[in-house]
Amino acid sequence: MNDTVSNRIVNSVFQVLVDGSKQNYIGEKISQLEHSLQAAAQAREANADDETVLAALLHDIGQFATSADQKQMICDASELTELDPTATKTPGYNATISVGVTGHERIGAEYLRKLGFSEKVAQLVESHVPVKRYLTGKDNTYYDGLSGASKLSLKYQGGPFTPNQVKAFEQDPLFHLKIQVRKWDDAAKVVGLQVPDLESYRAMAVKHLMDQAVSVRSA
Ligand SMILES: [Fe+2]
């Protein structure tokens, strides 16, 4: 993959993120783009490798990437206000509310794989929902710290892992990194926080795609 093709792919991925952010962010108080940029900024500040930073940036891309399977998790808004009484102040609050796209983590990972992002990026993106199920299964206090929308979507995502599922998940070679991405995701909901913009990730994303193409050719 050359520079022009990589740039074109990055343009379209960034556009998906920007366009998607024009929708309300599933019961949260910041936009989806702000959320993604805050997650990526934390990864970059922690000196994470490029694949991890890109995964943090793109972890929710499946909320917007077009897919035949796309189905919103629609619930009664009263369920959300029960968990988060301030939710009535979120943009687009209505009698029913979407708390996200079912399987968005899988849709996002598949979308990124198809475009030529690495398996590690795809797996980190795919894991952010299983990690939520892991952490709620492992530690009761983790659930209490989730936003109302995140608590509500957990029900649609299969609920907390059982003790056996918790044990199995801990064997994953990317276990620690997957947990880390999820923690950045959870902390990336700060209203008004100033972080670097989307363009500041362009060179990293373009280089990543070009490197993948080289490693596929030489394999
Ligand atoms: Fe997220």
C-alpha cells in the first residue's frame, strides 16, 4: 500500500468518525469524537505503541461504520435516568434512547481489518466490550464507576463474565493491554477537556497502514 492509498483510507476512517460524531453520543455528555480523542490522548501520554494509540482512537468506530448487522440497543429512557439522574440533560434525550450499536466492537474490528489495520489494532478494538464484561465480573466496584449508559448497554452485551469466563480471559496474551485500553475508554468522558485533534494522528495511521502492507508482502 502506498502513501496515497494509505492517506485515502485514513481520510475515510477519519470522516466516519467525524460524521458519526454529529449524532448524539449514546446518553453521554460529550461528543463521540471528543471521547475518541480523549482516549487516544491518554494512550499517547502513556507512551503506548502506535497500534495501541490507534486502537484507543478508533475503539468505537463500529458505532458508525456501515454494516448490514447494525442494530441499535434501544431502551426506555426511564431505565437510563434510574441509573444516571443527570441523563435528562444529555443532548437528544427522549422517551426512548439508544445506548449504542449491538456488536459495535466486532463491527469496528472487522471494518479496520478489511481496511488493512493490524490484527493487534483489531483485537484491541474488539476487546473493549469483553473487557467491560470481564471487569464487572471480576470486581463489583467497577460497575459502580460506569456511566449510566454504559451500565445499561452492559445488559445488552451479555452482562458480567462468570468466574470461569474471568479466568479464561486472563489467559489472553493481550490481556493487560486490553484492560488498559478499556480504562482509557472509561476515563475519556471529561466535559470540556482540551486534547490534540484528529489530524495529529494522521501520520501515525498512514505509517501504520504502510507498515502492514510491507509486512504482508514480505510474509
Ligand atoms: Fe468508548
